[in-house]
Amino acid sequence: MIPIAKPLIGEKEIEEVVNVLKSGIIAQGPRVAEFEEKFAEYVGVKYAVAVSSGTTALHLAVHAAGVGEGDEVITTPFSFAATGNCILYVGARPVFVDIDPKTYNLDPAKIKSAITDKTRAILPVHLYGQPAAMDEIIRIADENGLVVIEDAAQAHGALYNGKMVGSWGEMGCFSFYPTKNMTTSEGGLVTTNNKKMADKIRILRAHGEEERYSHVILGYNFRMTDISAAIGLVQLERLDDFNDRRIENAEYLTEQIKEIDGIEGPYVSEGVKHVFHQYTIRVSDGKRDEFMKFLNENGIGTGIHYPLPIYKQKLYQDLGYTASCTESEKAAKEVLSIPVHPGLSVEDVEKLVSVLGEAGDELF
């Protein structure tokens, strides 16, 4: 089976973890500080704060933005549940706005009508590694006095008009889960140019401590370990190469599948660097599940990202959500992710193209 994702951990990552273990400093320490500094430099911001996961990065960013009970945050329903849940964590309400059917990202044209006097922030997701339309989103936010928090969990190294994702909004949130474009095993990070927000997140991640045993606010234990940061430092050095290989694989796949009936390759917006966390096709005529079964039976791993808009999850149904986002619901029935990761060999990619063609012939 060619897996849908595969973390690439080399000897250097192992060596650096061993060095941390031998040092005796294995919780948050100097490696975390170094990782924060280098990641901030990579993204092009002043500050980066490492935390325990992408979800906690989102949670603390929303918290640091001052969002709270009774507030609203505009976001996309076509994402992993953490995108909505991080808003619920602070007592606020996610307001779901539909997606652009080409990019799968939040549609700026639909944001303005969703703004109310309770709206405090916009939370776009750079889904699958393709940046959202940040210039339009920032313009709308500025006109309405709203904070922008980027969910960049799938977009390490992606560019919008030559500028890194994670540097457009007041804050950007990254995940380093093993399937991401780079990993720390588990972990997350918030980027920002706002010192006040960075300082607040540093306090929030460590039990609300302003200094040792001085708890000034209610905080959490959301710290990253030096073990994770050691992996991240090496992975950051490899990130651009990883992304180049993802892009190369994606471009080849897109060219090869043009003539395959029943499937549509991913759209790439002008002026962006899409880093292909996922290579996601659309399968037409209600045959997505059959198509997926054929691929799986012939050795190709797949994933559906995502089978339900967030507001259709039981949690949100129980909260009384009755939203209806047509494009999100249509995409949920048609999208299918196939392998694009940098661990693919030439033989893997050729097999993938061959099986896709066989599936098209079989089903369409």
C-alpha cells in the first residue's frame, strides 16, 4: 500500500533527540527557544510561540485576540473540527461562511454579509496547503475592525503574493502533527508581530505564570518539549526540499490525470505557492466512494478531507447549528485525497497514475 502520508525522519533528527535526552533538559527549554526564533525568521515575523499542538495554537491565539463569551468568529465549515472547536473553547460562537469551490478556502465575497456587531475575528484556513485570499480577507477585517487569525496547520512554507502564510494576520497557527509538511511528532506554534499577543500566549501556555509560581491569569499546560523542538529544528531545515518534492509530485499528477474521465485535479490560484499538504481531486457523479474503494484495493492509500462540514458534526447539531453552505456540502461528497508526500518514489507516482487511469476506465 502506498500510504496517504508518511513522516520522513532521518538520522539527524534521531541524533538531535538523543542529544536532548543526554542533556537532561527534555521539557521546554533552550531547544524550544531556538526553534521559536528560527521559525519566526523563516515565516518573516518578530515572534513565534511553540505549544503542544496545532489545536492549542488555535485555542491560545483566539484567547489572546480577546475573543470571549458571546462573541462571534467567522470561519470555514470545510476544515478539521479544531478550526471551529477553538472558538467554542473560549465561549464564542463560530459563524460558518461557505468556500470558494475551486480553492476550498473561505470565500471572501461571502464574509461581509456574515459580520454582525458580535463579530470579533475572521479565521481563514489555508486548506490542503493553498493560501486563502488574504489580501481581500485583510481588507474586510480592517474595514470592520476585526482580528485575523490564520489557520496555517496545513501550509508550512506556502506563499500568498510572495509573503509567507502566518505573517498576514495578527496571528498564524501551525501544526506539527506527523502527517504535516514538517513535524515535531506532536506540537504547534503561533506566529505574530504583536508582542502583547506573543507575551500573553507564553503566559497562557504555562499555567498562567508571569514568572515562576506567580500565576496572574488562568492558564494551561500547553508547552512544547525540547525533544519535539529538536526534531522541528531539523525538519525546518528540510522543509523547503520537502515542499519542492510535494509540488513536483503534484504537477506531474495534474498533468497525467487531465485525460482521466470522472476526476478533476486541484486548482492552484495565481500568485500563490501551494505546498500540497494534500493532493485532493474531485470525483464526479456520486462515485467518490467507489473510486476510493478501487484505489484502496489496488494499493493506493486515500483520505477524505473532509466528509462532513463542521456544522453537520453531532456536536454542532446539538448546539443548534442549522447552517447550509452549498459548496462545502458538495465538496464533502466529492473530494478525495491521494498520496503526494515527498516519500513517494518515481515508481510510486507511476503506479498511482496507472491505478487512477484504471479506476476512471472502470467507473466512467
